[in-house]
Amino acid sequence: MGVTKYNLHCQSRYIRRDRDWHPPPLAPRYLSTTYRSPRHRPVTLDSTVADITGPVFGHDKIGPNDHDLLINYAKPGKSAVGERIMVHGRLRDENGRAISGVLIEFWQANAGGRYRHIADTYKAPLDENFGGCGRTITDEDGAYMLRTVKPGPYPWPNGGNDWRPSHIHFSLFGEGFAQRLITQMYFEGDPLIELCPIVATIRDKKAIDQLISRYDPQSTVPMDIRAYRFDITLRGRCSTPFENRLEGN
């Protein structure tokens, strides 16, 4: 009897994921999925204690400038080169409830479209004052904010002439491992979005729309920095789509 009650509790804790809303593991136009996607149908299991238990990390380990990619890697008195932007939004669960105390990590290419990574051989130069990664924690209202430069597009060896739209990667841990989400944020008005094979793996245009940030003139700081709004929903029918992976969310 105890096991039955526990399973009912787990099933009511998180709404089951709608797989049609998210990208499929195998999408031939996105060539690398043909090598790494599973070949068997997924097996659905009830949530376990490990799934609904939140990840543990040191909230006091977050530095005061970890969310500010403009300066968190820069030399004293220097700043990253590029279009100065701020990205902000709120994190909600499947029921629309704000989620506080969640660790959000983000990483991106620099303004020229190059990552600070040994495997990135794109011809664009590195910015000595830009590391390209940061992290923050959502506040009591589920809000977050980061400052950075707008990342540039870059070519990638998927097809003959494929370019990734400007984007920022997000990693969220949620209140439990079942809410784990890794995703990408794009910028409204970018013509490369509809041409991107990765974006094209998502079947529903409404789901794609949830990956596109909106220019927010109300939050823009005059003569300083432009603002974009990007809200994120963990799990549920209208959850923010993930990066073609079956982890967590």
C-alpha cells in the first residue's frame, strides 16, 4: 500500500512530458542525430526519489559577477567587445508557479561567433576579455538576469552552407532532477532561425516561438545596454523545448 501511495504522489508531482512538443531524438536533417540517437522506443517509468529530489550545490559559491559576462573574464577596467545586451526572464514550473533558488548556467560564442574552446577552429578572433560562460540563481519570484554581448552566428559542418543563428545556451537544474533542462535561446528577427536544421527538429511553431527572446525596450538602459526577455517553463505541455536530448525535462 505504501508503494502505491508513493507512486501516485510521484506522478502528480510532475506532469508527464509531451514528446510531440519536443524535438525527436532522430532528425536526419540534423546529421549528428543519425549517429547518437537511440534505436529503440523509450520506456516510461514512474518518478523515483532520485527524480524528485533537488540537486544539491553551494548557493554561496556564486560570485557577484558570475552573471555578468561583460566583465567576469575581463581584465580590470576592461569589458567584452560587442553589442551590450541584458537577458532576463522568469522561471516557472508546469503549473505556472515561479521557481526560486534554481541554478542557471549559460554559455555562448563571442560577438564574432567563436567559442573559447580548444575544438573551435572558426576563423573569427577570440576576445581576450570574454570567457563566454556564467551562472546565476533565480530569486524569490523566479526571476533571473544576465549581462553579456550578443553572440555572433557561425558556420558548422552539418551541410554545405549551414550557419547557426545567434544563440545562448541555458542549463537549468529545477527543483528535482526530473526538471533538468538544457536548451538554447535565439533572438527575434534573426533570418537564420528558420534555416537552422537544429531548430527544424521541433515540429510545432509555437514550441519554436518559446525559444526566441523578445526585445524589451522597457528594461533597456538608455545609452548603455539593450534588453531581451526570455521566460522558461519546466515540464508540462508548454514547457520550453530542450536541445534534442532526452535528459530530465
